[in-house]
Amino acid sequence: MEEAPEQIQTPPTFRQKILVCIAAIAIVCGGLWFVQHRWMWRDPAKIKVDPEVEQKINTLLEEARTGGYRERMTIFYEIQDMGRDRLPVLARALQHEDPRVRAFSANLLQYCDNASVIPHLEARLNDENSIVRRSALSALGYLGASESAPTIILVLNDKDNFTRCQAALVLGNVGGDRAVLPLIQMLGTDPYPVARRTAAHSLGEIGNKEAVPTLIDSLEDSNHYVRSASLVALNRITGADLGPSKKTWSSWWAQRRGLLE
């Protein structure tokens, strides 16, 4: 009976060694990412943390609502440095009876870099307190919460002037084309000049040419800042610099509209 030939094991090539090293690095990095973002797809408000940590954060939140500016900023950074354990506590604090605590918690959450808090912030857009609504809007914008755009669009009808402005500003970052028509309507009809100016700015940020006719009309707005913002938006969207004349822009747009679409 013939013996099977002895298999000779060749040492791995340099390329194989490199591939093994790359695979090992990818596994390690993936593990670190998972540990850092282990709450990404979980509801943070339902996650239990160390009771001592939760008690400390809640105590700091209570102190922040009555403290002065310097004290609040000190508390802000102290909570910010507590790591991921702060997220569940802050998510629950969005339900606090005191609007000062809700707003402070929303401001903290905008720096958490974790999408799991977005539904909790979005729910605060219906808060009875306008400061809380604005804080939630700011956090959603900072987190790039494009999935919240439909809800943010509804806030363009908020009864509070500053809240409408904040909603318009955030939509310039996360709204995309779906926010164009609501922002056009705000630019043309909102009674508050700062809201119209913010709508013009955000339309320029989005860059959709559907906004051009309304922006041209706004070159004759009663408010100087609205006119200036509309002109800047027109420059950004069309790439043209024709000055502040509505007549000049209207003539130019009638000739070039089909070429730019």
C-alpha cells in the first residue's frame, strides 16, 4: 500500500500576512465601535445604569435649574464628561415636570452622537414650553436627524416666533427637498421678518431651484434683512450675481430657467 505523500506547509507570503493584519484590525475596530454604540438601536430611556451615577446626574440637573449661568455651564460639562451612562438618565429627564430640566437635558443630548435619542427629542417638539421645543430642535439639527424632517416641518406653524425660526434653520440642514415648499410658504407669508429671513437662508442652503421665483419676489420684501438673505440665496442657488433688482432677476430667470433645470 502506497503511503500518501507528505504535505509540505509553505510559510505565508507577505501579502497574506498583510491581509491577516488588516482583518485583525477590522475586527478590533468593529468591536470597539459596537461597545461605543451599543445603545444605537435600543431605547435609552429603558436602559438601567448604575444607581449612583443616575442619582448624581439627577442631583446635578436639580441644581442646574436654579443655578446661575456659570453654575449651569459647570454642571453641563460635568454631566457631559460622565460617558455613555448619562444618555438613559437624560432621555428620562426629558419627561421631567420642570421645563428647565427638560430643556437642559435636550441641550446635553445634542452632543451625545447617538441616534437612539432622536425619537425622545422629536417628542419634545410638542412640548408645552417653547424653550424646550427650541432646545429639542437644536439637538435634532446637531444630530443630523433627517428622519425627523416631517415633524420639524410641522413646527413651521408654531405659535412662537422664535420656535418657527429655529425650525426653519434646522430644516436648512436636515430638511432636503421635502422642506422646500413649506419654506417657500414661510418666506412668502410668515408675518415675522426673522422667520422669513431664516426661511430664505435655509432655501439657499438646500439649493433647490423651485425656490427661485419666491426668492425673487422677496427682493422687494418690506424688511431689509429678508431682502439681503433672499439675494444671498439666489446667488447660491443660481450661481449668478445680478444685484438686488427684482426686475433684473425676473428677466434673467425667464430666459435661463429652462437651462438651469
